[in-house]
Amino acid sequence: MKERLLQESTPADADDRLPVSQVNGEKTSEYISSLVPDLPDWLADTERRAKREEVPIIRKEAQGLLRFLLSARQPKSILEVGTAVGFSAAFMEDCVGYGVPLTTIEKVPARIEAAKRLFTERSELAAITLREGDAAEVLAELAAEGRKFDFVFLDAAKAQYPIYWQLIRPLLADGAYFVADNVLQEGSIAESKFTVQRRDRTIHLRMREFVRELFGEKSVVSTLLPVGDGMTVSVYHER
Ligand code: SAH
Ligand code: MG
């Protein structure tokens, strides 16, 4: 079977390598994005405004994956690390039909202002609580408060992902989903560290460390998907 698969995609003298996926690329990405459902007008406006102001919000493909995962898990509580102007928090509320308690963390004052404005303007978003401050500190506070979440979306400082993961693990309820965004960094994480620019090397090292630790963790089953900018999806089971 393996032999036949190899013959179909590689020259006859191919070694033991398994066939490599050829599907990732701009066209595929555009096609997948075109399948993602439209947003309500006000949310589409929020998305457009954020893009115009160059706020790095979740892309269409990531929206598709999050909507699917939220529908599968049906969380009773959601945690987000990295609110920005509130687009993804509002989006997740839309996915679950609104009213599900969602805690989101942001530290940049201008973004906090914009997010708060959105969360108070739209009555659908009343279940969102914005926690201001450094994510590492707020995550430790949430643990001290004994909080647990069914769904956690990590989308903050990329070099801090290993630390965030350590702080998020105790916050996962049994059966929780944990999703992290921007794990492939435009594909650069899959490259050798020697090919990445010096300034990106810290992110490269830390992201590799995060993925290694996540996949080494016995209490979660994880996958890394080349969706959007690369996303890990994990499910946590208490043992
Ligand atoms: N999830 C948002 C986008 C988040 S962008 C969306 O898709 O709509 C990442 C955000 O993380 C930025 O707004 C940045 O200010 C915030 N951030 C980065 N480091 C942080 C930290 N240490 N504590 C809290 N927020 C942080
Ligand atoms: Mg992101």
C-alpha cells in the first residue's frame, strides 16, 4: 500500500519518505476562505475596521476552524488571550449563539478602549468580560480564583507561548479544547532556525519550544493544522 502511494507521487527510485502534501497554497487558502459563512453586518464592519487599522485579527480560514470547533465542543465558558479590538471574542460569541461567558485578556490601552466600546455597544456581547493587564499575570490570577474553561483561544505575544501554555493548562476543564493561533508564522517555523532573520529567531525558538511541549504533554491530544497562519488544536483529558 505504502509502495503504491509512493509510486503515485514520487519517482520510482524514491526512498522511504512518505508522500508530501501539495495542497497548501494561495489558491487552496482562497477556496477554503470562500466557504466560510458570512458574518452579521455589524461583525463584518468590525472586521473591516480592524483590517483597515492593521490589527492582526483572525483570518477567514481560522474563523472557519473556530466555528467548527465551537460547534463541536459547545463550551459553557470561553477564555481568550489577546483581545485586540474584540473581533475574535465577538466572533466566538456569534459562533455559540451569544450569551456564553467569555473572558478575554488585553494589555494595550488603545485596544482595550476599542474592545470595550464594541462590547458595550452591542447588547449581544454582554457575556464578555475584558480583563486588563499582562496575560501572564491575569492567567495566574484566574488560576488563583479557581477558574476553569471549556474552550481556550491563545492569540497574544508569540514569544510567550511556552509560558502561556504552562499557565493555561491548569485552567482547562475536563474535555476542554485549546487552540493556539499563528503557530507556523507564515511558514517560517517549519524552516531551519538558521534561515530565519535574527529578529525572528526568538519567536522561532519559542514557538518550536511551545509546540514540542504541547505535543509532549500527556494530558492533551494535539494536532497542528496549516490553517491561516498555522493553528494547534488540543483536547484536554483529566487522568
Ligand atoms: N484575537 C484577536 C487578535 C489578537 S492580536 C482577533 O483575532 O481579533 C494579539 C493581541 O495580543 C494584541 O492586541 C496585543 O496587544 C495582545 N498582547 C500581546 N502581548 C500581550 C500580553 N503580554 N498581555 C496581554 N495582551 C497581549
Ligand atoms: Mg492571530
